[in-house]
Amino acid sequence: MNLRLLYLLLAVVLVLWVLTPIFLITTLAFSDRASVFAWPKGFLPQQFSLETITFFFGVEGVWKAIRNSLVVAAMTLAFSILLGAPAGYALARYRFAGADSYRVLILLTRAFPLAILAIPLAVQFINLGIYDTPFGVALVHTALALPFAVLVTSSLFLGIPKELEEAAWTLGCNRIQAFLRVVLPLAIPGLAATAIFAFVISWNEVFAATLLTLRERTLPAFLLTSLNDSPLPFRFAGGFFLIVPALIFIFIIRRYLFTLWGIANR
Amino acid sequence: MAGIRVESIEKTFGKFKALSGVSLEVRDQEFVVLLGPSGCGKTTLLRIIAGLEYAERGRVWIGDRDVTQLPPRARKIAMVFQNYAVFPHLTVFENIAFGLRMQKVSAEKLGAGVERAATLMHIENLLERYPAQLSGGQRQRVAVARALAVEPEVLLMDEPLSNLDALLRLEMRAELKRLLIESRTTTLYVTHDQVEAMSLADRIAVMNTGYLVQFDEPMKVYQEPANTFVGGFIGSPPMNFLRLPVEGRQARIQSLALDLPTGVSSQEVLLGVRPEDLEAHTQQQPQSFPAEVLVVEPLGPHLLLTLSFGKQHIKATVPPDFDVRAGQTLWLRPQPDRLRWLDPSNGQAIPMR
């Protein structure tokens, strides 16, 4: 009984830990200037107002940064699925020499600190002419999202019995037809979850985006560079717009991740 | 319709030799069962015929086409998998129609084909359902209907009944037999269940450790096993093998002397005799030998006795009303026309006459 109470307490602390900043940011993003600076702050937003938000969107460069962020995230999503899913499929379906070390190697790319890579990468990008472009940032974000994409899709494809594909082959499909007609429909929920996760990784990534862009900033990079010399309400509104997409996506993913587990456990 | 012919198929997985030169011929419209313990290579052979695995050596013929190099889709086969492999995202109708859609048949032919296959398997009222809404037995029916719908030249089945519970398996076994007699499709059927093999097959191909051991009609395989493996694997309880001394042209069991086929020159010989071919008597009989009862197991239709004869154990079945207790001595009279002689050095049967 005591243990149960302890768990409950721990859960409450954890929930508060996560929710308090989100709550503060959200309420203050929708309050007027005065309440942003007010102390002590009330529990509920006192003065509902779009003043802060309007001000945020009024700042020069915000819209461009949002557009850049969307473009980069969409490219990251597409690259991660197009490169990650085939690799995951190969890992799931074929036994080849070095398959296991390949798995570890994929994870190692995640362990490699981006800070060491950043300067040579910037130099190389300048030489290639993709410095300060959404495409260049998307390439780095893809590298970050890819390990996740490969490992998740591989477990996803492992969860789809090989016999289903073989049955399709015996019924007149070639390999590609069998994949499109049988494997893909069953993999869609998991692939969607993978895609959304890649999107969120890109949307929230700030380090590479800051180093590899100058004028074509993504939203996090833009906010980071302008944070120190901007007023407090601007920071709250900016924080709000960084959190929201991630939150929405995690809610969507949640359902898909359960579906993914359902497939894996069948 | 077509027959199947495989010639000296060899297949290794890493260091494990799965098939060591297997040759087999299935006649047109014949039902052949591949029977053997797990790991004997029977499923591998089936998958090689389906084109899902490729053999290192040997050829596969379906009808008069050499299909050794062809992918599964070009072999005009259909396969039923052990775990059914019914597509979970498609309705029963679409599952059965899958093969026909790949052949791009006309809409009315498609409807008629699905209708026919569904009616054969008695699942015409389930066509709108998804596999998740079906029981194991119903999924099994969908899998068979899907295979039959494409009217394959050859039907391959990989332990299709092994995932069903005992009662359902019995029911499906009888139904499969009816179905395949009706459709007269050449069928190759893999199982490790000897009762299933006996009940379904026109001929049984017994496999062990990558070799084809015996290929014959069920009753022949049962009564005249090619070696001790077949005699021991088929039949429950298995065949008895008694090691007996040879005296001239006869083998001796105490006072009982049995004539041997010609050409036996060894000191000893193995007598293979089925438990039901030993007639038990409480009194001494001519043409019999004594053995002491160790265990009596009442099994319903008969009693299963374990007896000791010297240091060797013998299984015998007697009628359920036979009055016998452990420790009693019985006289066993082997049926003279049901005896099988084997060479104790290699376990191979010695040909009669």
C-alpha cells in the first residue's frame, strides 16, 4: 500500500515537472505584456490576449524561419523514410555478413558528437554550395533521424511474417508487387510514426541548424540567435511555437506506436 | 494438372546438410505426403519445389516444364502455409481473389472463382469479414480456398493442420480428403504426424536426415518398413524389433523357430513385428514364446502391454476385456505372414523370398 502511494507521488512529481513549464509558456504566450512581467503569477492566465502572439509574428524573419523549418523537416521526413525503410527491410529480411555490426554502427553515428563534425561540415557545405540552404540542413537532420528510422522500420518489418510475402509470391506477385500489396499496407502505421518522429527531430534541432545557416534560419536557430536581445514576451511566444508541433506529433504517434507494438507482438 | 519430379536435390544451410540428393516423383492427380521428424528436410524440399528456396544441385520439374530456375509466381503452384499466412489487411473475399487479381481475370470470372472456392471450403457466409474476426479453423479454410481459387497445377501444403486443436484437426483432415478427392489436384503435403499421413496419402514419402527413406503406399509403408527408422516412426506404439540368434535357415525365439528368407548369413537377425500382430494367450500355445508382463495400460479400444523377453522389451496390444496383471507370464504368437526381417548391422530390411 505504501509502495503504491510512493509510485503515485512519483508520478505526480514527474507530471508536474513536465507540465509546469509547458503550462507557463502556454498561458504567458496568450497573456498581455503586463502579466508576463507580473510576480507572483496567478494559477490561471489573468488577461487573455493575442498581443504577445501578434507581436511575435510581427517580428521580421519569423515567418521565413517557420517556412524554412517546415521545408527542412519535410525533406528530413522524406529522406529518412526513403533511405531508412529499405535499410530496415534489408536488416529484417536478409541474413548477410556484417548485419549485426551494421546495426551497432548505425547507433554509433548517434553517439558521434555533432560539435566535432560541425566545422568540417560547414567548410564542406560551402565548397559544395549547399551552405545556408534548407537542403544542407535537411541532410544533417536526416543523418540524425536515420538511425531511429532504420531500427524502428526493421523491427516493424520483422513483425510482418515472411510467409505473407511468400504467399503473395506463390499467388503471382514479383517481389516489388508483394511488397506494395502486402507488406506496405501492414507497415503504413509504423512508417507514419517513423516519419513523424523524423519530422519532430528536425523541427527541434538547433545546433546544426545554427551552424550551417546564416540567412536561411530555421525557427529554433532563428530564436536561439535572437533570444538574448529580444523582450520576454517574444521568448514565451517563440517557446510556445517550438513546443506545440512536437506535442501534437507525439499525441498522433502515441496511437501509431501502440499499433506498431500490436504488429510486433502478433 | 501436372505431376512433380525432383531429381537429386541437394541443399545445405551453412554447415548443415538439409537434403542429400533427394529424388521423388509425384504422379498427376496424386496425393503424396512427405513424412518425417522435424529437421529431416521435408519442408525444405517443399519450399524448393515452390521456388521459395533454391537447391545447390538437382532439378525440379512440374509437368514437362523444368522450373528449377523459375520464381514462385511462374511455377503455377499454390501453397498453404503452416501459419495460414492469410493477409490480415484484406477481407476473406479479397484474400481468395488475390491470386485471380494477379492473373488479371475478368470481373465475372473473378466472382465465380471466389464463389466456387469459398463454397468448396464452406466459408461463403464469411466473405465480408477480416481474418482477425475468424477462428483458427476458419482462417485455415480461407488459406486453402485462396490456394484452390487459382486452380494451380500443383498444390503444396506445409503442415496445414498442425496449428489446429485436436478435434478440429480430425474434422479438417476428413474434409481435406473429401476436397482433394473432388478437386483431383496433384498435392504434396508435408507433415510430421504419421496418422495424418496414413489417412490422407495415396503414397507416403518417408524422410530422415535429408534422405528419402521409403516411398510407397501407406499400408505398404506400415507393414513393410524399409528399415528400423520407418518401422519405429510410423505406428503408435512403434514396431517391435527383437534381436534373435540365427540357426541355419531359422531364427529362434526360445522353443519357437521361424523360417528366414534366403541369403541371411549373419549370426543374428532383427525380427520386426507390430504390437497388434502378436496374439497373446494365458496358456502355452504352439508357435509362441513366453514373456513377462511389466506394465498394463488401458487405452480404451485396447490394452497396451509392455512385456519383457530376456533383456528386450516388447509392446503388444490385446482386447480391452483381456484379463491380465503385471507380473503374469503370457505366450505371444506372432502372425506368421506379418513378420519383417531386418539386418541388425544397418537396420535395413531383408527382402522376402
